[in-house]
Amino acid sequence: MIEHQRLGGTCVNVGCVPKKLMWNAACLKEDLEYCAGYGITVGPGVFNWADLKQRRDAEVARLNGIYQRNVDKDSITWVHGLARFVDAHTVEVEGQGLFTAPHITIAVGSYSLVPRGIEGIELAINSDGFFELETLPARVMIIGSGYIATEIAGIFKSLGAEVTLVLGPWPFLEPFDLEVSELLRTTMEGSGVRFLGPFETKKIVKLPSGAFHVEYTNGTEGEYDCVMHAIGRIAEVRGLNLPAVGLTTNRFGYLPVDDYQNSTVPGIYVVGDACGKSMLTPVAVKAGRLLADRLFGGQPEAKMDYDYIPTVMFAHPQIGMVGYPEYLAKKKFGEDQVHCYKAKFNAMFYSFTEHKSPTLVKMVCVGPEEKVVGLHFFGRGVEEMVQGFAVAVKMGATRADFNNTVAIHPTVGEEVVLLGP
């Protein structure tokens, strides 16, 4: 195993794990606002970013150590360095020699894209830089409209920063159901997050005060204490010397694979973000396990199924989904075959709170049997609901199957089994 950074990859070091810890802190700070409604008196919340960062970094280091011990226990040779292809069965690591094997797997993950055409963009941080901040900036501007930009915007806002999200030319949260995306935008705007666009960022200048002056293509401008970009990620194949083995990326910058993770070169496989298929950590883990089963476990037909993969976005509030958004279901199955059922309400938690945030449950069904091909959740606590319902969707459950299940009351989850005309 050849790795040039810390063990654990993006998820453990600068992704899911430290992000969730920051999100937990943001949620706790948010909840202080709701205490009074339940008769609980609390003083003003004093948030210590430096203390949280120290605890978070220590937890990441602890996980790095667990990975190291697992590698050692399984007698895996870990080579710390950058791999470079020599031929289809050989890679070179500078200062450590050549390594040869009949099977080579590329599992390099991805890196943050840098927006083009913005003067001074080098002054901005990316999502990795978010985890390096020593203090909470008072005014934050984020360039991006996707998963990562939205999650970090919510964390910054809940922890006390003024946040501006610059969408540029991209639709807001395009992979998610449009109704859910629009509801999140409205809710975030209601909490004070400022949305700009569809114009783009033109110029970033650092002022003597340390703040950043930003100009936009529509002639407006702003001043911020931190500028960040999060417009997407691309396969981290820089430096692998792909031409040496005849590998090329597609027009989106990823390495093409077939249904079995085979690249275009026999004996070289690609899993995870590098192949651009559902760029989520559990997908990469499962694809890697199935590849191992196929190559070494006596399961020649083992392969990753990329349909009906559940996911959660840790926004404020959360979004969860499995299967098709309404617009994609109509495109795939035909508009006349798609039927949607939904419930929008204020969850019981908000009965005594001054600020209320909506909850939405939406089911996308196909055909006369109303097979469930999409489930979409929006609201507090939905991140813990999606996994169980994803099993039913993956098994091909119909709306009748859901309706035949007894509801648990009072919960948000009960609305899923009560949906109907």
C-alpha cells in the first residue's frame, strides 16, 4: 500500500469525520436557542473554536493510529510516498525503489478544484483549509453550490459567523430533489445565510487589515475575513504517470471503469473518487471489498451495484435521500409513470420553540404497482432515518409495503409509512 499523506484518506483526515465533529458542535450551539421554550434557562453560549479544533485534531490522530495498527496487524507493507507508473505491473516510489504486482488498484481519491478566471483566487482556502483555521472568522464568503460548500456554510453560520454563499452559474444542490434543495435554500436564507448569484466572483484582494475585498462580475463587491472555494473535486491522478501504461482520464477528469472496476488496462483497477462514480466513502469501501472478493475470494461475479445508494448531507437542517429525485425519475421512467407523495409539517420538537424549521418527507413511485424508486427527507434528525428505509427501497418495496408497516408515534419517520393520496 502506497500513500503519501496520512492513513485514512480524505474521509478521516479532511472529510466526513472532522466535518461531522464540527457539525455536532454547530448543532449543539443551535440547540441553545431552543432551551427556553422547554423551560430550560441557559446562559449565553461561549464558543471556543481553538478548543474544539484541538479536540477534533486529537480524534483524527487517534483514528490515524488505529489505521496504522490495523495495517501492521494484517502484515500490510505501507510505503510512505508518491507512486508513479513504470509499466502496467510496476510502480516507482522516489527513494524507495520499484514495486511489482500482477494487480494494481488506483484508489487515490480526489482533490479540490480551483475556480478559474478569478484574480487572486490563491488567497482563498479550500475545504481542506477549513480544518486548518485557528479561529472562527467573523465574515465568510464561500464560492460553490454543492454538497461541501453548503455543509460548511451551515457550520460557519451556526457557530456564529456571517456567511455569504456565491452560487456562480451552477444550480444549487443539483443532485438532490429540486423541491428539497429549494426548501433548504429558503431555510438557510431564513437563518441569515446570504445567497449571491448566478453571477461569478471576479477578483479577490487582501487588505492591510487582513480582510479580503471581493469584486463580482455584476459590479457588486463585499468584504470578508475568510474566502473559501468548494466547487467540486476531481481524481487525484496527478503525478501517477498514466501515459506510461496508456491510461487517460475522460472529459470529466476521471478514470473510466467497467462494471467490475476494471480500467482500460488489464490488471489495473480503479475504485472510489478516482473513477467518479458516486463519490462517497462507503461506496469506495464497498467497491474495494467487492473487488477483493472477485480477485481473491472466489467470487468472479462480485461487483459494485451503484443503484439506490443512500446519502445524507449534514446541512442545517439535514437532507437525506436514497434513489431518484423526482426530475430524474421522470426522465428515466417517463412522466406518466411517476407518482409522488409527500408530507410537509413542523416536527413536534418545534412545538415550544420560537424558531421553527420545516420537515419534508417525499416518496417517488413508479408504475401501477407504485414501486418506490426515491425517498427524500428534509429536517431535524433525518440523518438517522435514511439507512433503514434504504434497505426497503433497495429490496424493491412498493408504497403498499410501506403503508402496511405500523407507524411509530410520535416520530418524523412515521410519516414515511403513512404517505398516500
